[in-house]
Amino acid sequence: MTYRKYEPLAKELITHLSGFKEDEENFFRCEQYVLSNLLYHHCLDVNSHAVRRSLDGLILKFCVHGQHNRAENLKKLTQRFLKSPFFKDHTVLDIQWSLLSLLLHLSNNPTKFLQGSPQDNPHEVIEVDLASSYAVQEDEVKEDFDWGAYLKEDNEELSSRKDESLSDWSSDEEDEGNVFGPLSISRTQSDVSQCTLLLPAVPEGETSKTGLAHGGASTVGTVTKESSHRAQSWLEANLQPRFWCEKDSGATSMQFNKDPNMVSKLWEENQKWHAVDKPAPKLVSEWVVMREILWVLMKPAESFLITKDTNGVFIMRSNITISSLVQNAFRSYLSTIMPTVQKLEEINKFIKRTNHEIYNFPSTYLSYAQGLNLWSQKFLEHLSKLEKDLKAQEKTCTLLWLNKELKPWINDVAVIYAAHMEGLSVIDTAPNWTKATWLLRALFEHLSSAGDMKSQTVLLRLFLHSLRYYLSIIHNWQYNGNFQDDKDEFLVKRNKDVSVGDENYWKSAYIIKNVKCSDGCFPDQHSRKTVVPFLVPILKSLVVVGKNRELMASLTSHQVSKKGIVKNPSKDDKGSLEQQFVENVQKLLVEASDSKQEQIVDKTEVMENEGSVQDKIVCEVQDRLHSLALQLDDTYLLETHPSTFHFQDKTANRISDDISRTIEGLCINRGLSMERIFSLALHPLIQGEEHVSSSQLLSLLTTEYKLRDHLQLLRGVLLMEEGDVMHEFYSHLFVKIESGDIIDSLGLTLHLQDCISRRFPDFAQSFSVFVKQQDVGVEEDLLEQKEPLEVPDSVDLETAWEDNDSEILIKKLNWSEKVLDDITVHYPVLMHCFLDLRSGLTRTPKCLSHSVFSKNVLSKLYLFSGLCSPIFNLLHFEILKFTCHFIDHVNSLLRLFWESM
Amino acid sequence: MEEVTMSAKGSGMTAKETFQTLMEMSKLLNTGLDETTLALCVRLCECGANPESLAKVIVELRREVAALNMDKNQTKQGQ
């Protein structure tokens, strides 16, 4: 049944669309295709809601494309169609929706299609064209500000004129020529003239000419005059006058002052009568003045508001005022800002100089400039924010409001400037270390003496930034044993004449500079303390740790293992000294403040940390890449992909940014002793490092260099605790002396080594004996000497007086000391290491009893010698040059060893 | 313009007006349907044809006709 219904209609459709005849093969195929699709389709039934939505969407699309007329038409047609009574009693349900659905499916880009070709209905099309085009223009006009209304009026008049002359299009040519020819020309010309009319300086003559040129276009001329007036008024309402030009400042400024201060006006009028010579003041708006102030603070320079006098000092220009203040009041207000501008200029000049002349300034100055720069950026951001508020004009902005906003920053500028000028008061020819230390001291003193907490906070940040270079030097020195101070600005100096192996290493390897500068480094030639107080107590510890590290580095340089040079493991775990110090300061500040303040500081830290999460993720990825490259140990990979594995600089930058960020996040919330804070933050780090380095050095010496064994050997041999070992040597020596044999160094050396090798076979070869023969004439003179000789210091008088022949003994001692040959025993060990090693260890008690014991041993030796023979030799040991001092050291070291065992 | 009578019971004017409205909408939506085709479509829809399948058929027929015409033109130019 359905097939029979469709068949004739389908055939007709095919014939109409394709033009095929019924007997053609194509027609047959088309028929089959059409019928099969109509009968055996898989399409869903029409959904009226979907159709409605599609139509609404299409209407919206027309609106979006600016084709509002078409949208309206479609809407009206749809409503009319759906409301048609034709569908009320129709047999087919929802036939209207089916038809609409059909149209929607067949629609082909309706927005791009320009409706109304002349072929269909020229009259209607023209009308629709005009109406739609002008309607579009209307819409565009509505979207613009004032331009649209002006254009719309003009177009309406033209269209109305056209409507009137529609019937005349096919009639008189002259009229057409008069009306439409010039009309078309006038349209373009008027458009151009209208455009030109909108500029400020357009003579009205042109517009009148365009109006008068066309006889029938008198309305066009009037419109252009109106439009010119409208344009000018719009310009005056929306354009800023050029207040910095003399011509405009007086003329247009008054228009903005709707409610001028009548009192100030009266006063000024009165003043004018009395001061004829003075120029009339320029009146500007408060808004202009506020913006000028902000610009001047952003960039201190001459401007409309301020200028420089002959001395280079910023002053306000004399003839400017605002309507709400008299001139003097305005000047007094601005005079509070002029000094700030001057100070900012100085600070900015310094920052600029440090950026350009890096090599001429100590690194501490550069760090300080970086801190100043960070503060300056914050200040600029605040000024930008204020300017945005001014430009937005969404709240009441007055000079009072601006003053309130700027006051804390102006205070900061004053504080910073005071510290800045004092910190840089050193003469240019002063040494870098004086400049650096004095800068730090000046900042520290201002920080300690600052009144309010905000000033303290600002100065604290500046001080910490400035201290970073010092801390980096200390870090490299303490943790890596590498003392690098290229610009010689640290408090300690490495004596390059003293190497690690030098016996004066412990005494004079590092020189602490004079903390009191007295070399005329200041303009007033007074000497002042330049070092920061909390650094003084740790200087010695720094030197000790430095010496320990350097010694360890030199001792282990020939024993480099696969893992590399021994480094302080705490460095890898906890970060650099700068980081640790700043974090300690932060913790101490937080602990010292209230709990609420803790939360605020934590929140700011969280906010700062959140802002850098992405950077951290990127850096972590780069760290992994770099560690992977290191594992592969491929230098070519690192070189060919520098950007990927260029992580050291980025890491350094990241760390410095983290430290800077931490410093900038510090805040002082209550009065605190900054010296105590800094001491608590830094001293434990240095002292801990001292302990660690000392223990490391000690373990190195005991394990690698067998210090214990050496000291035991010294004790046994030179201090003669191993009596049986040395007895044989002495006996042999005495026999030789008594027999008058020639004493030679080689023989004595071999004998000594032979004796020692029985007890200490490993160290016997290190000993050697040298003999220095005395003059023969001395002996004869002394034999005849009858005067009592001086008692040598090495003799214990108490023991000596036990013997009644004390006088003879003394004589013999002196005689032997001067006459007999000098015999010295050499033991080449790291003497300088042992000598002052005590200073590198903690808890070193003095052992006087051992030194006394040793003296007694020597004196007994003398007595023994004296009893055995009238001629005895006094053995001078090389080591006795340092006798008491060395014995104290050695015995204390031994005691420490045995206590630790 | 042809007057297409619709097989509906309503008044001719109503049907005619409705058809004209539909025609205007068709032009507005750029369907490319002339009055005859539209009338045929309306009758097919009244017979129960699904509009979506009908639309597909019409689009396909147009496409094929356009392709045939193009071939013819090319052969003519070749000659």
C-alpha cells in the first residue's frame, strides 16, 4: 500500500530533479534507490523537540552572524507555520514537524547565503536589501558608542529619501542624476568627511562645502554640522587634555573641576592682585597630579610636576596647583615626596652601576644590590597597582588616599637610604674587605636600631642578601676545603707563602684581618670597627676548620678513591650554608613570634611554594635526566644536549631563587635581638663543622698516618721510656767517647737504627744521627776557667743538690755543654702537624706532670753520665729545641688517645 | 507561480498560505527546493515518508545529477 503511494510521487520527483525519462536505465535505478530508501530506512521518527531546538539554534546563529532580520523572519515564519489551522485536523500526525525537519535536513549553510537575488523579486529584494543592510548597520551602530547613533541617523535619512524616490527610479534621469548621482557621491564623500570631522582640528568649511555642493542635499549638510558638534563634544568628554602643554593646560582643565574649591579660588584671586609679577598658576586635576607622582616615584626624573635645581636636587615646579588646594598647601604636600624621589634616584643609580660595572665592586656589594633590586621591584609592583586603581576610577582616589598608600613605602625608602649611605661611606680606594665588612656592619647596626618592625623586616632582608657572598665563601671553605676569595673581601686571608707542608702552617696559614680599620678608609679618617659582631666569635673556629679541611685535602689527594675526595656528608644532606643559615633564621623568627603570626608566615610560604610547583616539577625532571646522564657517564651526551642536561646552572639558579624567596618571605613580628638570632643560627653550624672536621682529621691521621704509633715511638725513643733500647746506644756512645774514638754520624745512625729495630722495626729506618764537632781551642779555655758557670735550665736543682759536689757538677755540665760535640737525632715526621694538633682537637688538658717527669729523666741522665765518667757528653736532641712545648703536646695527645681507647 | 493544491481538508487559502510560508522558510534556509519539488515532498510526507530519508534521497539525486552533468560537459569539451 505504501509502495503504491510512494511510486507515482517518487517517479515524479525523479523526473523533476534529474530529468530522466521513465524508460531510461538511470531512471529505473533512481526509482529503486528512492523507493528502497523511503520504504526500508533506518531513520527515527521526527522529534518535535529536536526540531524546535534546531530551529532555535538556527535563529541564534543568524543573530550571532548579525543577520537579525533573517532571524526575525525565520522566527515569524516558524510561528506562523506552526500556528496554521491547516495542521489541526490533518490526518498525518505532526506533519508540520516533518516538513520542518525536511527543510532543516536540506538546509545548506543558510548564514552564508545572501537571500534575495534580483531574479526572484527585484522590488522586494531591494527593499529587503536596504532594510536589512541598514538594519545591520543599526545593530552595528548600537554596539558602538556614539559613532553608531550618528551613522544611523544619517542612514535613516538617506533611506527615507530613497523610499520617496523609489517610484522615480525609472523616471527622469536628471532627477536621478541630481538625486542619486550626487547622492551616491555624497554618501562616500560624507562618509569621508564624517571620518575627518571626528578629528579635533577639522575646519567646518569642508563639511559645509559637501553640504552645499548638492542642491537637494541640504539635510546632509545639517547632519554633518550636528555630527561635528557631537564628535567634538565626545572628544572633549573622553580625551585627556595635554596638561603638560601650556596651551591646553589652562583651557580645558577647568572643565574637569566641577566642584572647585571656591575658597582657594578667592584666595588666589586675592593673591593675584598683590603679586602681579608672578605668573598665573596652572590648574590641573588631582587625578593628574596623582598619576604624575606615581610616575615620578617609578622613575625619578624631571617631569611636568618636578624639576632639578642647579645642585641636582628635585624641586617642585612653582606654578602648578590643584583646584582643591592653594598653591602653598600643594607645595607643602609635594615637598614631603621630593626627598623620597631624591633618595630613590640615588638607590637606582647604585643598582644601575652595579649592573654595569660588575668587576669594580666587591661581590658583597653586588649581593646587596640584588637585595635592593628585589625590594625595588616590589615597590614598582605596588606603584603599578596604585596606577591601575587610578586609571580604573572605580573608587574614590584622592591625594589623601595616595598619601596613605605610599606612606609605609616612603618610610622604607628613608630607612634603606640611611643604611645605604652609611654602608657606602667608605672611600673608593679602601680595600674590598673593608668595604664589604663595613657595609654589613652598617646594615646590621641599622637593623638592630630600627624602631618599627616593618623597617626591621626590610633591613633584615637586605642584610641577609648582602651576607650571602660571605656565607658562600665560608661554605666552600668549610665544606670543600677550598678557600676562594677572588676580590679579597673576606675577613680571613690565606697566606700564600705558607703551604700545607710548612712547619708554620698552623700558625700562619690563615691571617685574620684587623677588625678595626685604621688606615684612613673613611672620609673623616676615624678608625671604626668594621666586622659584624656575631662573626667575631666564630672566626677562630672558621680558621681551625679551614686548616683542618685543607690539611685533609692535601693528605688525601694522593689517596683519591673511586668515590672521590672526602667531602663533608652533611653538605649533601642539608644543603648549602646559606640555605641552612636562612632557614635557621626563619625558624627562630617563627618561634619567637606568636602562633597567629606563625600561621601567616606558613601561609605566605605555602603561597610562595605553590607558585613554584611547576618550576619544581620541571627541575625534578631535569635532575632525573642529569642523574641518568651521569650514570651513563657519557660526556658526549652531555655536550651534545647542553640544554637538556644544563642543570647545574639551573640548579644553582633554583637554589638561589629558593634562598631569595625564603629571605623575601621573612617577617619580623616583634622586637628581637638580631645579634642573638644570627648567633644562634650560625654558630652551631660552624661549631658543629669544627667538631666534625677535627674528628675526621684525627681519624685520618690515626688510621692512615699511624699517629699513635709515631707518638709511642717518640715517647719510647726520644723520651727514653724504652730504656733498654736506648741504653745500648748510649752505652756504646759513652764507650766511644771515653776511648777517644772518632764519632761519625753514619756509625751512630746505623747503631741507633739497629737498636730501635728490635722494638720498632717499621720505624727504625727513619732515625738518623748527626754530629757537629766543636773547636779545639774552646776546650782548653774552659779547662782553665775558674769562675762559676751558669746552671743550665735543663738541670733539676733539687736532685742536683742531693749530691754534695754540686758545684763541680755544675761546672762539668757547663763545660760539657760548650766543649763536647753536638749530637742530634733526627726523626722526620710531620712535626708541624703534631705540634699544633692540639689546637685542632677539643678538650686538651695540660699535662705538666709529664713534662716534669721528662725533665727529671734528662737530669738523671746527666747525673748518670757524671757519675760514670768525668767526661760526658750532653746529648742534644733535635727535638729538644721544642722541649717543654713539644712534650706537653705529645703527652696530651697520648693521653687523649688512651682515653679514647 | 504554480498553485499547488494540497490534499488537505482545510480552505485553499489556508493551505496556500501555509505552503507559501513553507516556501519562504525553504528559501531562508537555502534548501534549494523549488515549488514543485517542495510540493512533491509535502505529498510524500503526507503519505508517511520519513523526512530524513527523503532529504537523503533528494541530496543523493542532486549529487548524481550534478556528477552526470559534469561528465557530459567534460565529454563535450573533449570533443
